[in-house]
Amino acid sequence: MWQSLRQTARQTEWGKQFAYGQMRSYEDFRQNVPLSSYEELFPYIERMMQGEANVLWPGRIKWFSKSSGTTNARSKFIPVSRDSLQTSHLRGGRDMLALYVKNNPTTRFFHGKGLSIGGTFHKTEGKAGDLCRGYFGGGGAKPAGLGAMAAHTAAQNCDAGALGR
């Protein structure tokens, strides 16, 4: 997976700056790419929020998750790419639900009512068009996986085109 992520990001500004294309091992990565705080990454994220493409990840990122502000008492905007939404949030939710059903074959999970609490979001106008910003996640009274489903719904509602379709 590391090789795939490195390969995907090698043509971004960040990937070029740290020679992702020449890396052959995790040791190369560890020696060449510094640990960075959010504050150090924010100038890159801010440029992405203004519509600049190929900064930290390929393409134009138009969806940003707003953290709850657990450090520095301030919220942070986390870039969310279509790849990340599909491979992490949605797949993770489906996997958790599948494991739950497998381990609880007599479940009545799909019967009756359930409660899902999703995050909030809103569209804002950036230099290069609409951006979707908001809290990404959610919880529910039913087993894990609902947060990912809520995230998928939020993404659809915020404008599926903003996710890079």
C-alpha cells in the first residue's frame, strides 16, 4: 500500500519536493520526508482550498473535513480526496458492517428502526468554485459503519461533482 500511495503522489508538489519518484524503500521515505505538524502543512492545505491542484495529492481537492478542534482549541480542515472517501471511509464502514453480520449471524440489524447521526457540511465559494467543508463522520445507535454511511450521504448532498467526478 505504501508503494501505491507514494507512486500516486510522486507528481504532486509535495512528492516532487521530497523525491517520491526516487524512493525505493520505507527507509528512504523515513530519511527524506520530515514529520510535519498541521501548522506546517496548513499553507499547502490553504492553497488547495483556493483551488490549486496537485499540491499534496493529485488533482483538485474540493472536499475538506473540519476537525472538532481538539488541539490548539481550533478546528482544522483536512483534505478529503475521492480516493480517500472510497478506500478508507466507505470501504471501512462496509467492512465493519460485514464483520458484525458475520460474527452475529442472527442479528436483526437490518430490521426495525435505527438512529444515525451524521456530520454537518456546507458549500462555500473558493477562488476556483464550490468547496465542501464540514464535519465528517457520525455515529449511530447501530453497530459501526454508520459514520461512513453518513459521510457518503453528506458527500452526495454536498455535490457529488465536488468530489472530483
